Amino acid sequence: MPLKDCQIIDLPKITDVRGNLTFVEGNNHVPFDIKRVYYLYDVPGGSDRGEHAHKELHQFVICMSGSFDLVLDDGFEAKRFHLNRSYYGVYVCPMMWRYLDNFSSGSVCMVMASDTYKESDYIRDRGEFLQAVGAA
Ligand code: TYD
């Protein structure tokens, strides 16, 4: 899938004097069934996460607190998203190289994924990724 398919998705926001509420439904707000949720937290300043692609996994990345950048790269072009609100996220399609950086202190990155953790779905070698997408 091309980079243009990886976009910001705005989520419902129920505003209330008691506080705001946002929700995410699989196959409704995000274009896949949600099978797993994981989150990154206590990320030391200056750390980078990611630096890999997934063969088949679809993901949706939300900044739950603080801020960070998500960089997506299809092998030909790259796009940087600055995430700092929890009422939107970025859809990451399969075969997209990604990394996260510029984590603010106390930031929390939540990721919803279309499948359970499978190391065999990762492409961790940049050269192998570029070969696979025909950009080598
Ligand atoms: P990894 O996906 O490489 O981290 P990131 O992309 O955020 O930098 O995962 C780091 C480690 O955690 C790796 O040993 C695999 C393990 N892991 C799981 O066991 N289950 C999971 O759902 C995830 C995302 C990672």
C-alpha cells in the first residue's frame, strides 16, 4: 500500500464537564480488526523506537499523553507526523518502514494492531525492506 493510505484518522470525542471520552472501534474507525494493544512509556529522552516494517500487520498509533513524532517511509518517500493529542491517530498500513522519535518526557504511545505479536512478520533489515518494495 502506498504512503498516502497512511493517514491521520480523527476519532470521536465526547466532550463532558467531567472530562473527555474517545473510543476506537475495529473495522469502523480503523480499517482492521483490533487483536492486540501495546504501549510505549517511560521512553528516555533521545530514544528512537521502531526502525522496522511489518509484512502483514496493520497498526494504529495514538499519542495518549505528551508528544512524539512518527515517521513513515514506503522506501521512496517519507512523511513525519507530530502526535500530541489522544483524539486522533495515524493508520500504518503493512510494508511501511516506521520509527518514532522526539518523545517528550512522560509521553505514552499506544498502538492497536491487527494481529498478535509475531516476530516472523517483522522486517528489521532496511536493505531487505528496500528490496521487498522494489526501491533497492
Ligand atoms: P519492538 O517491536 O522491536 O519495539 P519497537 O518497535 O517499539 O521499538 O519490540 C521490542 C521487544 O518487545 C521485542 O523483543 C519484541 C517484544 N514485543 C512483544 O513481545 N510483544 C509485542 O506485542 C511487541 C510490540 C513487542
